[in-house]
Amino acid sequence: MDENTRWQKLASEFLGTAFLVFVGVGSVPALLLVNEANGSTFSGSDLGIISLAFASIVIVTVYVFGYISGNHINPAVTLGLAATGKFPWSEVPSYVAAQVAGAVAGAFTIVGVLGTAASDIGLGVASYGDATPWYQAFFAEFIGTFLLVFGVFGVIYRKAAPGWAGLAIGMVVFAAIIPVAPTTGASINPARTTGPMIVQQIMGGELDWAQWPVYVIAELLAGVA
């Protein structure tokens, strides 16, 4: 089998993360715009659709990019694999850079497709409300990311049933978002956290950078744990 080059792997991580953000994060402003046009309010069914959007694109990217780069598309996964000797530390910075760049590209694509109205209603940036203390948000993101990375480690184990990685990882993403999203929006991915925030800043939208370290530190620690 031909070995994939370093640039092919980085391109895979870039595209995979861009797809994740465009489809998954993009489903948030898309539904909000539809609800606004119809005079509806956000409901549990909307949360289910958003979770399914994330799960669906993760399943697709695992099968499309998994054999090229491993389809980490999440710095928490990359760091967790490196911490356990399953991925070389020397490649961590370039993988994370590709993932964050992909997340930025995916967020810009949301604006390109939905227009500036997507930024006006938050661009799907993960955040928690004033009524939620930072430690609750930290714990929520830690648990959600832990479940995701735990699932990844389970399916890559040599004795795991072959061929089911994409579906298993997609379903754990779906499952984790449901209970975590009401608290933090369930980012469970430092690149997904960062990319939309950068684009929202560029677009002049409202956001709170003070929440960024709560998300990213919790997610990275969960990946290692």
C-alpha cells in the first residue's frame, strides 16, 4: 500500500475539520434562521437534528479520510493519541494547525452559504450563559470530550470489530452532544471551539474570549485522560 505523504495527511485533516465545522456547526445558525423565518422557537428536535448533523459528517469523514491521516479532526484526539504513544509528538503541531485552519475555513464557508445573518445570530459559536458557572462548563466539556476520545480509543484497539469505526465514533458524537449541549453547546473539540470564534471576531459578531480557555483546557485534558 502506498504511504500517504505528510502534506496529504495535513490536507486530509484540514478538509475533514472544515467539513465538520461547515456541516455540524453550520446546522446551528441554519436551524435558527429557519425557526426565525417560521416564528418558531428552538426545541429538542432541533437539538437532535444538530447532533445528527455532527454524527453524519463524522461518519463520512472517518471513511473518506481515515485511511489517509487517521481523521483526527480534533486536537483533543491528536493529543490523546500522542500522550499514549499511538501518534508521534513531532507531528502534533502540524496536525493541530491544519485542524484549526480547517475549522476557520469551515466557519467562513458557513458565512458564504448562509450570509452575514449567520454571524448575526452567533455563527454556532459554542458558549455558556451567565447563569452557568465556569466550572460547570469545564466539567461538561471535559465529560463530553472524554466520551468522544474514549470511543475513538475503543474502535482503534486491535481486537475491536473491524469496519465499524466510522459509525461508532459518529454515534458517540451524537450521544455526547445531547446532554452536554444545553450547558455549553457541546463543542468537545478545541478546533471547533476556536475556528468559529476567530471568524465571528473577524465578522464583528459578539463573543466572549474569556470562555475560550475553559473550553480548550477542558477538552485537551479530557483527550489525555
